Amino acid sequence: MTNPNLTTDGVWRLYHGDQEIARLTVTGADMPWMHAEVETRPGFEEFRSLFSEQEQARDKEDWERADTCYTRIRSALALTFPDGGPVAEFMLHIHDDGTAGWRWHDEPFDTVDP
């Protein structure tokens, strides 16, 4: 059985609260990563610098800073599947060239309090 969430041209949506701020149109998958073209919407500009900071941190292998960006992204944004259902857990990278890559999971990751 084929997973409908993995089909090329499927549109995933990124939200800040109830506002859709980006559409991610799937261009391919290299499991576990999905790849897409990004169409930004009103409200995205507030987060553009955060995604750029995350990309710069990864390029410099500054994993602590990259993790901080990830936490900020996950606390502020929500991602939905093409059918509109919420994605329980995801790691999203939106690149300055208008593309995106992300991993996702059907259930929240377990977190351990220190």
C-alpha cells in the first residue's frame, strides 16, 4: 500500500496558530526526508530569519544553536499532512532558495525532563 502523504505534488501546510504561512509542494522523497518547493504566505516573514539561522548553524556544525532553532520552530509552528490532519512531530528546514526538507512522525517523540 502506498502512503498518500509521500506522493509527489502533495501539499503540506505550515501554520502559525490558525494562519497558514507556507505551502510545501512535494517534489520527492529520500526517506526519511521529504523535499518540496515552498510557497510562502502572509505571516511567513516573521519566521524567515529563524529558518536562515537554523541553516547557517547546520552549515557551521553548531548543533547547539541548530537545536535551539528547532525548538523555537516546533514551539511556534504546526505542520499538516496533505489531507489536513496534524503532523504530530516534524523537523523542518526551509532553505533560502525556496525549497524545504523535513522528517516527520505520526506520534510525538518521547521527551525526557532533565
